Amino acid sequence: MPSHQETKAQAQARFGQHGQGYVESHSHAAGADLERLLARAAPQRDGLALDIATGGGHTALKLAPHVQQMVALDLTPKMLAAARVFIAAQGVQNVAFATGDAEQLPFRSASFDLVTCRIAPHHFPDCFRFVQESARVLKAGGRLVLEDHLLPDDERAARYIDSFERLRDPSHFRAFADYEWQGMLLDAGLTVEQSEKQTKPGTKLLPWAARQGCTPAVIARLQVMLAQAPSAVADWMRPTCAGRPDASFDQHFILIAGKKEA
């Protein structure tokens, strides 16, 4: 496994290269999960919100009409620039942009009413540090709402799926099971308000791999991993047509909300 700095450098390089693809990605731009995140966030009209690892800016754009000020933060300047252009094109004017590390947020403590992070923490080398930093910058009564890949409780199956994800995207560091996420939030001093599993059935392997610029050789290896998945992995991912152009699998996500008590 690469070092923390190597992982961050890989993320910057890959998302700098493929940033526009994420801006244009339908799965990131819309979906029931984004609506659910908005509902769980319960943003305040006079609130200040922070979206960490904003990517294409879709979560920041969704939240912006419901808060007084939105801050979109990303580690990758090129990704942030793409998000800025995308959000400006929608006519939204209450979004500020900042370059920064999720594990070392460049903000004072107790600054935000809401912190969100959507489909990004699996890139963070120290995810607990990210949760701690999110808790630090929240005001008392503020809420952290995050969505990310969800892994099964079975440790061997979880590591296999992580390897599958990392083959497609080397900047993937680690995803977590529900019990691990709940533990991180509790240890950071947040009260878990809600944790729910969401399933995205039938993710097509080829477009999913193309979004990260995978070579034919990498795609062939992904197909093999899908075809040879152990039973616990197959039960979780439910692969179909492995080895064929229409190969697909299920993805699972967690949406979890934690509140910083007074």
C-alpha cells in the first residue's frame, strides 16, 4: 500500500487529469442519494456550510440554495477549477472555493453549521483524522453528513473489494464497513443520528473503468477479479456477465450523519 503522501499525490494527479469527467458524470451529478444527503443535512438558511473534497461541485451546488454561504474545498486545484466553472455556469453566487486537505482543514474551530463529504473519504489516507477535523470545525449543534463506499463486515471480503477498487483507481486508499464509520464518528465526539445503506445495482464495469482512464490490461484484470470473486464478495457485489463487455456489479454506499453536541 502506498504511503499517505503518495496516495494524496496520486489523487491530485488522477483527478487533475480526469476532473471534467467527474463534473459530467451523471452518477455524481444527480440521484436519489444526493436528495437523501440534502434531507439528512437539514441545512439552515442562515448557515455556513463546507463541502469537503467537493470534486465536480455537485454537492456544494445542491446545498447552496439552502444556506447563506457555501464553501467548496478540494485538494486538487484543477478539480476545484472545474467545479468553479460548473457552478458559475448554473448562476449560483454564494459558493466560495478553497484548496485544502481534508485531514488538515484550513479553517478555525467552530466555524461551520454543516460539513458534508460525498463519495470521497475512501481516498483519504487517515479517515479518522478527517472525521476529527470535521468535528473540530463544526459549531456546537452542527452536523457532519457523509456518503461513501460501504464494505461488508467480513474483513476478507472487504479487503478483496478494496483491491478491486484500487486496481481501477490507485488513489483509492480504503473504504469501511458501517460499524467502522459509526466508531469513527463516536470517537470524534459526534452523536450518530442516522446510518443507512444505499445500493446502486448494475454498475457497468466498462464506463466505470473508463472514467479513470483504465488501460485494456487493467480492464482485463478487473474482469478476472469479478469472475473469480470469492463467495462472500460475490454475495455483496452480485456480478453479472463477468468477462463480457456488459459486465456489471452492485455498489453499496453508506449515508451517515453525526451531530456535535453542545
